[in-house]
Amino acid sequence: MKTLALLVAFAAGAIAATPTYNKDIAPILYQNCAGCHRPGEVAPFSLLTYQDTAKRAALIASVTKARVMPPWKAEPGYGEFRDVRRLTDEQLALIQQWAANGTPEGNAADKPAPPKFTDGWQLGQPDRTLTIPAKFAVPADGPDVYRCFVIPLNLENAAYLTALEFRADNRRTVHHALVFADISGLARKKAAASPDGGYTCFGGPGVPAGLVGGWAPGITPRKPIAGYAATLPKNTDLVLQIHYHPSGTAAQDQSSVGLFFGDAPTKGRSLVLLGSQDIDIAPGDAHFVLRASQMLPADAELVGITPHAHYVCKDMKVNAILPDGSTRPLIWIKDWDFNWQGAYTYADPVKLPKGTRIELEYTYDNSDKNPRNPAHPPVRVTYGEQTTNEMGLAFLSFAFPTPADATAFQRALYAAR
Ligand code: HEC
């Protein structure tokens, strides 16, 4: 009996040999890091070779252990999402052991082929490509720059947008982008005075325009889904809101957006904005709670959620309270970071029956202890779209069998508000 136990222990020891770069670490990094950590991408250095990786082993071990990298803010167990960027406990342990054991390279034969990435448009050649009118200059340092560029579509007829791909020109300075469709003509007016076709904007475009797409590091553009399209009326102007982060050297950017058109939609989509403007946070208040809720007037399928706040927000929770009283968590972000905005798509649409109440609860820390607080010492923070203001909302994207169902849902929702 004793011999057997010893043998088993010995065998287990042999399996848990020191992990090597070629066999254990390269596959993890190729799959989870290389999308951003390769030349021309958003991350500040590449992680494609043994040399690149080994010299940063200690830092890699510590940022992965703290789950700072890969960046993914949604807490596991609160909503099941697609394209989750999260290492398994086993992968984390392998990285720790490899770093602690002198970063052995291992046997060259074990090394997987480096990943292949498509350059250019990920969804294929767009039907229409729009580029911001002129190169935009981003200074080497100083505060982040938020610019809204207005691009008239000059459509001859209404068009049906099935997919949209934003292509950042200079990925070292473009932090993220949101694309809005404006039919009010107000964005165009705001931009009229400036030669670059843009105006300064933070948070939103500052005009009543609908969100039609966006881009953040690591987000793969969504392929068209059969039956769905956003209708763009004839007079639509696109507003590209780009958040630039000075990268240490003066930079220029001229980003583009590719549009894919198709047939009129046969299925319905509805974007619901859940949130509150009831924000007034005293300086030093480390626990300000914002609540908002919305009753669903009909059965609906939730396909995605995009939480949004600014710098002093800490914790974001959105739950669905079903008519039977049970709670279904939709998302929980415990350590919100304005720099990692994410659009989260559910692995399977969440079916929510009529009478479900969606509840939002966001917590803000406006004290000195919050390292992300832009003000030192803290100042009073109120609702608004400036960097120094706060917001608290979630975009909820619902799917319906037909466009008429989506319209009826939207009407019932506003009637009940
Ligand atoms: C979605 C894009 C993205 C992915 C995926 C990603 N990173 Fe990063 N990484 C960044 C960016 C951007 C930075 C620069 C710092 C920042 O903006 O947060 C960074 C910074 C780092 C740093 C430097 C941190 C510091 O404190 O200086 C390390 C180390 C790192 N990443 C390792 C990894 C590893 C290991 C993985 C995969 C397990 C990974 N990253 C996945 C985008 C990414």
C-alpha cells in the first residue's frame, strides 16, 4: 500500500515538471495576449518571441495573477459572455511556475506555430469606407483628447447597415471609438467652425444621436447577423467619437470606418438606455450609490450589455428581477476602469419575460483612496459629459422576432416611463 502511494506521488511529480516556454507558455500567450501584444497593435510591447516574454516574466506573472491582464472586467458567474478574455486557474499557475523557475525555453519541437493575423479590414472589403477628413494631431503628453468627427453620408435613399468596422489608424494613440448616427443635423453644426470637421466631446457626442457601433482594443468587429440591420435615414451623418491617449511622442491619426449594407431588417433590435442623472457626490464620499430600474413591458431577449461611467465609478451591478422574484445577474464589474470600456455579448441571449425588472446599482468612490480619481484633492462631482463629471448607465441590446415587435416594445417602454 505504502509503495503504491509513493509510486503515485512520484508519477504526479513527473507530470508537474517545470513548465517551459515552448510547450506551456507560448500557447497561452499566443491565444490570450498576442492579439494586442504584437507590432502595430495597442499594447506597448510585443509578446511573440521567447526573448520578448522571458525578459518580462516577473511582470507578466504579477499582472496575470492580479488579473489586470488580459483586460476583462466582468466577474465570472455574473452573466455568461462570448469571447471571454480570462485565463484559467491552471494557465495562471503555469505562468507563475515558469517565471519562478528561471523561464526555461524548452524543446524547440514543442513550440506551436505563431498565430496568423489578418491585416486590414477584418470583415472583408466594406461597401463604403469613410475616413476622417484630415490627419488629427495628438500631442506627446498632457490630458487625453476626445474628438467627435462628423462625416455626412450623403445617402440618396435610406440604407440598411448590417455591420460596421472601425479601423484605428494609429493604435498607439487611439484608445477607443464610438460611432453614432445623427439625423438632427446638430453635430454637423457643432463641427462647422473647425477645419478638421470635428469638435471636442467627452462621454457622448453631445447631440441626440444613436449609437451604431464602436471599437476598443481587443474587440473583434461583429459579423452581420441574418435578418438584422440598422436603418439609416437619408439625412444621416456619422459621428466618430475618438478618445486619444497621448503616447509619449507626438502622433497623428486618420482613422476610418467601414460600412456594410444589406437588405431591410426582418428581425427587430432595440437599444434601451438604463441609467440615472441623479449624481451629486461630495468630495471624500467613498460610497455613493446610484440606482435605476426598468420594467420590461413584453417578453424580450437580451443579447448584449455595455456599462458606462467615468473615472470615480468603482462597482457596477446590473440584475434582472424576474416576475417570480428570482434574481438573474446580468453583469458585475467590481473594479471599473474607464480605460477599458467593453461591449459584452451574451453567449446565449438572456430570455426575460414580461414584468421583469432590470435593476442597475453603481457605486462611486470620490475619496483620495481611489487611485483613478482625477482630482487631488477630490472635488464635488455631478452628472455630465465632461471628464470631471460622472455618468451611470448601461446600454441594453434586445432582440425581437420582427421589427414591428421591437417598435411596439420601444413604444410600451416609453409609455410606461
Ligand atoms: C485587449 C488588449 C490586450 C490584451 C488581450 C492583453 N494586453 Fe497586456 N497590455 C495591453 C495594453 C494596452 C497595455 C498598456 C497598459 C494599459 O493601457 O493598461 C498592456 C500592458 C501589459 C503589461 C505591462 C503592465 C505594466 O504595469 O507595465 C504586461 C506585463 C502585459 N500587458 C501582459 C499581458 C499578458 C501576459 C497578456 C495575456 C495573458 C496580455 N497582456 C493581454 C493590452 C492587452
